[in-house]
Amino acid sequence: MAPGAPARDQTALARLAVNTIRFLAADAVEKARSGHPGMPMGMADVAFVLWTRFLRYQPQDPQWPDRDRFVLSAGHGSMLLYSLLHLAGYDLSLGDLMRFRQLGSRTPGHPEHGLTPGVETTTGPLGQGFGNGVGMALATRMLAARVNSPDFAPVGHRVFGIVSDGDLMEGVASEAASLAGHWGLGNLIYIYDDNHITIEGDTALAFSEDVGRRFDAYGWQVLKADPYDHAALEHALEQAVADTTRPSLVITRSHIGYGAPHKQDTREAHGEPLGTEEIAAAKRALGWPEIPTFTIPDDVRALFAQRAVDVRPEYDAWHRGLKAWMARDPERGRVWLDHVEKRVPADIMERLLAEAPTEAGATRVHGGAVLQRAAALIPALVGGSADLEPSTKTRLPGASVQRGTYGGRNLHFGVREHAMGTILNGLALHGSFIPYGSSFLVFTDYARPAIRLCALMEQQVVWVLTHDSVFLGEDGPTHQPIEHLGSLRAIPGLLVVRPADGPETAGAWALALERRTAPTLLALTRQSVPALERPTALTSADVRRGAYLLRAAAGSDPVTIIATGSEVWVALGVARELEARGRAVRVVSAPAPQLLLACPKTEVEALLGPQHRRVTLEAGATDYWLRFTGDRGLAIGIDRFGASAPHTALQGHFGLTPERVAARIREWLG
Amino acid sequence: MAPGAPARDQTALARLAVNTIRFLAADAVEKARSGHPGMPMGMADVAFVLWTRFLRYQPQDPQWPDRDRFVLSAGHGSMLLYSLLHLAGYDLSLGDLMRFRQLGSRTPGHPEHGLTPGVETTTGPLGQGFGNGVGMALATRMLAARVNSPDFAPVGHRVFGIVSDGDLMEGVASEAASLAGHWGLGNLIYIYDDNHITIEGDTALAFSEDVGRRFDAYGWQVLKADPYDHAALEHALEQAVADTTRPSLVITRSHIGYGAPHKQDTREAHGEPLGTEEIAAAKRALGWPEIPTFTIPDDVRALFAQRAVDVRPEYDAWHRGLKAWMARDPERGRVWLDHVEKRVPADIMERLLAEAPTEAGATRVHGGAVLQRAAALIPALVGGSADLEPSTKTRLPGASVQRGTYGGRNLHFGVREHAMGTILNGLALHGSFIPYGSSFLVFTDYARPAIRLCALMEQQVVWVLTHDSVFLGEDGPTHQPIEHLGSLRAIPGLLVVRPADGPETAGAWALALERRTAPTLLALTRQSVPALERPTALTSADVRRGAYLLRAAAGSDPVTIIATGSEVWVALGVARELEARGRAVRVVSAPAPQLLLACPKTEVEALLGPQHRRVTLEAGATDYWLRFTGDRGLAIGIDRFGASAPHTALQGHFGLTPERVAARIREWLG
């Protein structure tokens, strides 16, 4: 297609609207001297048709529970989304658009959920939005199965998205696509911006697969449409909406930088400003005024405003219907609120602690028991595993979610940790579920981009990671986490909790459920650990502090051993060993050391004692603990890869028996 | 298929051989009381046909360059591989098999490259082996293009592998499969153990896609064969070998735990011992003696031994041919040795330092310049990018590797960081290339499992990661690394180098090229940084120490600022600022602090000064630096997510201008 070639089946007003989108994006990128103009210019028509004829939204109420969701998985095209939000009437001004990519603006380089009204998820790292949308579509089906009634259906929304070549190359999108097909998510519609251009050049450099055939193999409906033929697009989207048993991929062969005489269909249009001359030439080619920049014709404003007006009756009827339905059927109304408010009992901590497992056992087993209790109290709590549920002990009562039956609470993600992460994020973002996902701790490496984005988006997601140290034993170094606890604690906003026994595991789950705007990761043992003897029951204050004194010293100038998880009972053994030789020892259990760091310094110092008498003990990399030990304390851990052997053999091998640790501390004390 | 149903088209001897494999695996798992018997029992026939009729190897010379490679991507089936290696005559005794999963044995829970002769790659984390095999097949094609001659072709080997449901669910395998199809790797043959069982139960729980159709869409030849019909298997493998322009996937509908009367086709057969009764019953069903365990009939030993004898003439001819060819054509002989010895000049450090860039500029640009020089000296150095080469500056002269033309040095991975990682590992493992891969630092999160396995396997791979801090600017927090430097330094064996200017970048590349048995990661800036003024030229000793004194103090009781990368010039500015106010300041540039930690403690202390006068400065999480600052020094960095803005605005926002840092230090000094 020649740059600026006339598009088909467009009214003059439609043409005006798509060029408005196009040049808002190009002008904003130019003003910022940074950004991605090509995608918005190429996909303006698709966005226009979708946002004015299909997407159901009310800009004054971006949180309307039954709104359709729009996911821009190709987050680098953020100016497309910002232009749409502004035109659609969301609280995003032309001034905001003019401050694109500037410090403190609501129009950052990539869309950020929570910062900009109407942005449903944070995108940019490719493939993530694709998976988030799958999670949102799944949440919609799951919520509908719980509340929709013959007389009123509060859940009727769909998920639409735009995905790029890059999204479809990322493995996480492949995983999520396979699951979307498996689950039969007919309420999910992705439009593929098939522009044949990547950063290195033509997509043919690295991407020659038959995408349509691949998605067909996943069980998707695959459609094609000319993205510049509005009638054809509309027809394809209608077909997509009509198929309610399969997700749809609408492939649109688009032209990046559409209308730019020298840069259309080139990689230069992708990630840098067009330049003033090229923008001027593009505007001339498309019959657009060169100045002023950021032009929005009144007719275009009116056209977009009409969409909100058109949807308004449906919006009002929905609210009236919901109110009447909740009055008629308080039981279902409660279910609705349990979900859309993600209700968690205010005393969840006390309740879980009161019923905590008190016997010896693996903390993964304790975790399973606590999860059952939590799930009984919190209907919004749903989750599953990346094919390790018999090991992670995370199955809830009742059915599994499967194609056509979405009323259950158990999700089977298959061996797809990364898609699981993106889908958990989507479930949380949708607004009706508190999702958990489980695997082995070492496999968080497969899902890190999703875990990080969850923290950035401040979403409540719980990760249940078992087999949390070399003491998983025989599976060996490929399965044994070393650096993982520390490198997960380093993700801003992610809380890692590694409980030592049943009560601490109850506390860990309670922390996760109390933290409404952040993800929490539970690290649980494969191997059995003793029930800790406590002078008094574990308190919620102890849990929330992240660390507490488990054992007081029997003498003066004591050493304080600060341990987590399966090393706490070792620390107690060390204490007995050393006290038998005349050295007083305190033991601090620190399941969540990150919380301790938020406490007043005097409180931390009182709990941990002087640095030259501190020893930390965790069966993993010592890096994290050096902040507590400094150059005078002693950090004991494992700073090399693990080994395949029974876990009792590994205790000796890595010097983590009470006897070996005690000997090491004696040596350090001199 | 009923448990133990008679297989078709097998000779009595073949049946004896497959049952030998089957029960060696089951007995070893039983003895270890841990492991995965089901896969070896189900795939014994496939392995037998492959290893006795197709795979070209010489057990006395596991490093024969022209051997076929065998990849067990489903690494949990390790006992299948160990049984094969023992039977085939590799240096792996029956005693080794009996010590399966025990401390210090050569038969760990999952296969570990470097520990066990004949194990081509470390597998277990699913999808990794799949990608490694693609890398090996690519390496084979690339080496063949460089050396194969009309009169002698030293490279004729193929890559065979067994992959599982779990492998095919993982996104990394999807990425790698798409690339293998794109590159037309007809020398790659994977057999898919389609056993319908995963850990949670039937694969139908989460995996209902049409795998064959998906691989067809990637451009693979897709074949099906009954895995218990040896003639059919042989026929399918012949077809697979015959197609030299497409990789092949041979789908075999197998039965996990084949022969176990109660556990065949159940998830129980997957990951736990069968139990003595069930093993006994399986042995009875298959006509196998119940005792002694670890039975190997002499005929079976002889049959496997024959394979080595059969291949021997080819092996001998290859060596004769190579010798004669190298004598005839010394030029090609040199190319051969440059690759199979991965030759790096002994003085690479001095040569790269001597020609280092000395101007101001982004270290990614310096990195590009140094890479050109290194590539001119090292023919085995090849690499590419996950679609970011124009940004990472990693393109070499000459052609790109594409389907049918493998002589170039530039690889295009598309937006597939994880597959890139596994393929880099495969290129390194193959034994003929020193591969590098590039992306943005934040996207190492997508490839962490591959990076970790590379470190575990001690392979020389170079990661070139640019855009190494918030100072990449406008792309915002989704693209800005915070915790990455620290969490990568925490991976045992991975060296992270963050140079500050041109000479340090040359040193960084030299370190990476000198480290023959470990991966190295270079963290480079997007933004321009000044050329540092040095009293004397940067020495190789400074580089190898990982840190050196860049600026001496002009007075007594100095503060020492230890900085990396783009913060080194800031530290120099701080020094000027503070010295103007009468506080002496030393500046240590520490591009590779991990190396410093390996130095004698006195040397470290002499370089860094007393802890209460130490300040560390890096635009990322401070975690890593606390080992140097303890509780008395000051670690300055960024412990929260980034922001979208021009990088100059971000310097102020994050308090990392010389003025702000100086003010913070003054405050700390009190």
C-alpha cells in the first residue's frame, strides 16, 4: 500500500477521526522527542472502529465492573491509547498528551495501570498484556458463572486487545494462547497488528511461521481483515464477538507509520520521532493541517462523545438491574460483593493464627491446610498450579475450571509458569478475584517478568512456592533455589515470607491476604520440619513485624541467630549446643525480614542485638543478609549451586546441621 | 494399550534390550527411593531404536566432534539416559547407576553436563533442552558452512532429542521451535513422548491444542509413529533424517510406566518409585526376572557394543580424513581449529585495551566498537540480538544467518529472549562457538532460567545488556532495571561487568573472552557518559581485580566512593564538590565487584578504605553493596521502581546528580 493511499469504506468523518488519532500520536512523540509513532499511525483505523463501534465503556466511570476491557499489549504504542482515552472523554487532558514521557505526567512511555484512568494493565515488556487479557477473560467467565442469573446477568463484558509481532514471538503469549484456547474463552478478541516490521527490520528476518495456523492449532477462531477497510473490520469483529466458544485472533496486515511518505513500512517509524519534515509531509499526504499540532476537529470530538452517550442507557440499565437483583436475591448479591470487593475478613490474621497447624510437617503441607481455611473465608480466593499441585498442596475443594464450566476455583495452568503469572495478574486486574499460583521456588525464574509487573501494578497476587531450598533433595541443582529468595526480595514491593512451622505459615498466608495492593510470595519447604516450641503463641504483631524473638538467651552477651523457614529449628539446636558450652544464644525467627526493615531502627536493634553478635542462617545466598550482619556479623548460607542427594546428606554437605553451624559460630567467635 | 501388551515388530533380542533399559531405570529409582520411572519405561523402545540404529557415537571418545548429539529435554527421565550411556559403553558403571541420586555420584537426579560423560546438556527445567538442541543444530550448520569442503566434510552430525508434554507447554520451546523452523534446521529431530500424563493428571486438564498442527505452522516436518513398533519408528526416523531442510517432530503416543500393571498411564508412574510389588508385577508381566535387580543380559550388552563397532569405521575414516584434509588445506584447517578450540588470543586483554575507545559516548557504543575488534581476532565469536541490535550495537560485519545460508556471524532471534538464552547455551555446548546475545538489561528477566543453567554448566556465553539503568529514560519503569544487577550477581558463577567508559568496556569484553568456563554479562549504558580522566592507562591487572583506584584523595581521612558504570563520572563530580569543601575523597571504579571479593581481604581493605568512610554508588538496588558498606558505610542507589522521563530529569528525581550525592554524603558524615 502506498503511503497515505485512500482507505476503503470510510466516511469522511471516520477519515477525520483516524487522522486525528494518527497525528495526536505523531505530534506527541515529536514533542517528547522520544516514542513510537508508527504503531498508532498504522492501527488508528482499527482502534477507531473498535472504540466507537464495539467497546462498551463510560469514561466518567472507568471502574464500571461490566465495562469491556481493552488491552494494548503492544505497550510501546502508548500514544494510541492515550489519544483514544482523551478523545473518548476519560480524565486525560490534551495537556497530559502534550506532557508525554515527561517526569510526573500521566502519559508515561508505556501505559501504567493505576496512573492513568482507563489503562487496564501496564504493558511494554512484550507478551505480558497478551497474558493479562487471557486472565481478564477468564475472570469474566468465572465471575459470570458465580453470579449471572436467569433474571439478571451482571457480567456480560468482553476483552479486546491489540497485539504485535513481538507479542506473538514471546513464549509467554504462546503459553497463554494455548490456555485461552483450552479454556474456550470466546469473550477474548485480539487484533494482530501484522505490520511486518520489527526493530531489526522486516519480520521475515526471524519470524516466518504461519501465525494463523498456529492459533488455529490452539483452538482459536482466526480471521483476517484489511485494517483500512472499516466495513471489513467491523464484519470481522462481529464474527469474533459472535463466536462465544473460541477466542478470536483478527489478523490485520497493517502499515507501520501509515501515511509517512518516506518512513511508512520501515523500522525507522517504529521507535523514534518521525522528524518535523516527515510529519509535515505525512500531514500533507493525508490532507491534514500542518499546524497547529495536536489538532482535534470538533466533529471528531462529537463523534467519540457519542459513543459514551450510546452506551449510557445500557450502563444505567445495568445499575438499575444490579440494584433490583441484589434486593431480590441477597444471597447472590453477597456473592457479587464478595468478589467485586475482594472481601477479606478484617480479622483474617487472628482467625488463621487461631486455627494454625501445630504439628510437625512440611510447611507446604501446612500451607495447604491454611489455604483451605482461608478459602472457606474468602470466596474471591482462587488459584492453581503450573502442573505441580500434588506437590505444592494447593488444591481447593470442588471442581476445576475447564472449558464451559467456570464455576470452580481450581486452575490448571500446565507447565507454563510464565503464562500463569500473567494470567494471575489479569485475574487480579479484572477486579473480582484474589488469585494464587503455585510452583517450585526455583521456577519463579520462568515467571519473573510477570512477578515484577505485578509488583509495579500493585496487585494482590499470592505466589505459593514450595521446594524452597537445596533440602528438596534428590532433584538436584537444576531444581534447588540458591539466589532466589534474595533476588525476589529485591523486587520493589514484593514481599517474600518464609515461615518456619504451622503457625508461621498461617501468619504468612494472613500477611498475603492483608496486603491488598501488593503481591506476596510464600516460600515453603518440601521436607518436614519440627513444630517449634514457643513460650507463648505466635501473635499477629510478631507476624506483622516480620521477625520476633523465639528463644531468649540464658546468659549475658548472647549471640543472636536470625533464621528463616527450615533453618529456624536448626538455630534452636545450635542454641542448645552453644549454651551447653557456656555461650548464651538468642534465636530470632524472621519469616519476613523485609517487614522488619520498615520498623524503627531502635526496635530492629533491640530485636537483633549488636551486629558483632549477629548470625544469620538461611539455606540460600547470603547476599540479602549482609545488611544485618555488616562486616562484623556472620552470614551463614549457601553461595554455590546445590547437589543431588537425600536432604539429610545435603545438610552435612552444606554444613547446615546444628553441630556444623555451632562449630562455625564457635570458630567465628574465636 | 494394556500394560505390558506385546509390542509389534520387535525381535526377541530387541525386546530383551528394551526391557533391560526399562528395569534398570525402575530398579535405580526404587533403590534411590526417589525419581521418575515412568518416562524411561514408556520410552525405552524409542531410545533403543534411536541409540542402536541411528545415533552415531563412540563411547570411548565422548567429545568426538562429529558425533550426533542426543538431548534428553525431559531431564526427569535421567535414568533412561544413564541406562543408555552404561549400555552403550560410556564410562558410567553399573555401580554409578546404583548410586542414582546420591551425594557425589555421577548419576544425579537430572542429567548434568560436565559431570557424566555423554551428557550433552543439563536438563530438568522444562523447555531448556529443547532450545539447547536448536542451538546445537544451528551450530552444526554454521560450522559446516565454514569448513565443509568438496573433498572432505568434517561436519555431518545431527541432533536427536526426546521432548515431553511439559517441554512443549513451556513458552521457551515455542520460541525455539519457531526459530528452528525459520532457520530450516533439517538436522534436528525431536521425538515427542506424547504420554498424555502430567503431574496433575491427564494432559487434557491443561493441554488440548493440536501440537502437530502447531509445529507444522512453525515449518517443521511432523510425523507420527507407534513407539512400540520398532519398524514403524525406524521408518519415521528415516523420514526425519531424510528431510534436511526442515526440523522434524516425531509424535509417539506412548504409555508412561509401560508394563506396570497398576501404574501404567497414571500420574503415579511419573515422579515416584513404583514400589516393590508393582515392580515385581511389571517384571512378571514383561517376562523379566524379578531378581537380581539391575539385570543386564549378555546378549543385550553385546547388541549395544555392536553399535560402537558399527560406527567405528566411520569414526576412523573421519579422523584419517580430517588429518589429510588439514594437511592439504591448512587454511581451512586453521578455521577448523579456530572453532573447535574456540581460540582466543592469549593477549586478548592487552590487545583490546590498547585499542580501546577513548572518546565520550554511551558504553553500548563503546561495546559495539570493542566487539568489532574482538570479532576480528576471534573467528568463533558469533551472536545476535533479541530484536534490539540497532540499540545494542552488536552487529558484526557480513551476512546474517538465515535458512540455507549459515556462513554469517549475525543471528536474529526475534523478540525471544528466552529462546536466545537456550540457543546461546546450545551453541556453546556444541563446542565450536563463543556466542553472545544482546537485549536490554531488564529483559534478562525473560531469560533467567537459561542464564542460570549456563552458569551451572560452566559455558562461555557473553550477554550484552544495554539500557542498564533508569537512565535509559523515557521508556519508563517497565524498561528500567532496578534489582537486576544485584540479582544477576547473585547467580553463582555468573560475572556481571558494568564498565564506566571506553577502556573499561574493552576490559569488560576481554574479561568475558578470557573466562573460558563461565558466562559473563556486560551491563552497558544507553546514555552517553564522559571519557574518564585517568592518571595512567587502565591496566589488565586493574581489570582483572574488578576494581581499581581511579582518583586518589587530596587530603587525610578520605571518603572512598565506590561506583560502577555511569555513576563513576558522578563520583568524580562528587569528589570535586566535596574536596572544594575540605573533605578528601578517593574514587574507586568497580566494574566487576564480584572479582574484588575473590581478592585477599587486605587488598580489598587497602583499596576500599575503612568501612565507616565508604560510600557505594550505583543506579540500582543497594542490596548488593551492603557487603561493602556494612552498618557504618553508606550505600546510595535506587530501591524503588523507575519513572518515565528524559534521563537528565531522572538524575535529579532519583538524587543521583553530583550535587545531590555530595549533599547526601555530607549529611551522612554529619
